[in-house]
Amino acid sequence: MPPSPGDSARPGSTPVTPKGRGTKESLLKAGEAVAQRDGLGGLSVSAVAARAGVAKGTFYVYFPDRDAFVDALHQRFYDQVADRVSAAVAGFEPGRDLLVAAVDAYLDVCLANHGVKALVFEMSARGVMTEAMAERVARLTRLAEPSVRVLGLAPARISTRLIMALASETALIELEAGHKVPSARSTVRALLNAPR
């Protein structure tokens, strides 16, 4: 299944043709499946290409190397988080309700993408997050900071990081369970509603 000539001027660029976009999407979906099954250690170019049903060389038309591919999976996950959180908090003023809606949306995306979320946890634990990945996480954290300030939690930057850690730990609980854990989510809400 060779790519169309000129479909991708450089690896990692956006394919021009529908077939090229489909192939890149197939590779990303295959990567999610491999990540879910085998974790970071098993996320090889060969495994992804085999799962996508393409030649290994086709992988390199769309991604210059495995690291760029892992970064693309991370970007795709955080794009989904940003879209879902933005939709969930539309119309909310900064504050407790916005934080609760944002955390619920984040957890829903994590649960729907548990293979990639598991990969993100593993990369974080191994300390192999790239600068670009760290910036995506920081951007999400900065979005919550105005709500934390409204709640009067100080220092706001540290409080925001702790709330994000709480959300991440809840995602890990749900990842281990393989489904929503209502008691974990209600605990997050209770902690955000606790009197100061």
C-alpha cells in the first residue's frame, strides 16, 4: 500500500490526498491499539505497521521515527482533551462548576482513549516526556488556574497542579478498573466542594 507521490513532502506533514490521510489515521489508530496491548516498550514501528496492515516503509512516509509517532499520539490525545473540555465548560464562569465539568470531560476522554492514556502515564513515570508533551500538559493546567484563583486556593499554580494530579490519579483508577468509577469521581467533586 505505497503512498501517493507527493502525498507527504516530509515525514510528519499532513498528507495531501484522502488516501494518505486515511493511511496516517490507520497508523495512529494502530498505534493506540498497540499501546493499549503492549505499552510503551511494545510500541515498535514494526508492530504499528503490522497492525495497520501497511509495509514498514509506509510508516516512515508519515512519521520520521518512532519518537515522532509517539509525539503524534500524545498530540492527538491532548487535542481530544482540549476539544472535549472546551465543549464541557462552554458557558461556565471560572470557578468550582467549571473545574468539575472540566475534570469529568478529561476523565471521559481518558477512559475512551485508555491505551494512549496508559502510554502517557508510562512515559511520565519513566521521565521520557518531551518538551512538546510537557507543554501540552502545562497548557491544560494553565486553563484551570483562573478557576482555582476564584476558589481562593493559594498559591494558585501549586493548587492547580495538585488538582490536575487528583484528576490524573482518578484517571489511573478508572484505567485500572476499565470503566468509570463513580465513587472516585464523586470524591473528586467532594474535594473540590470542600469548604476552605
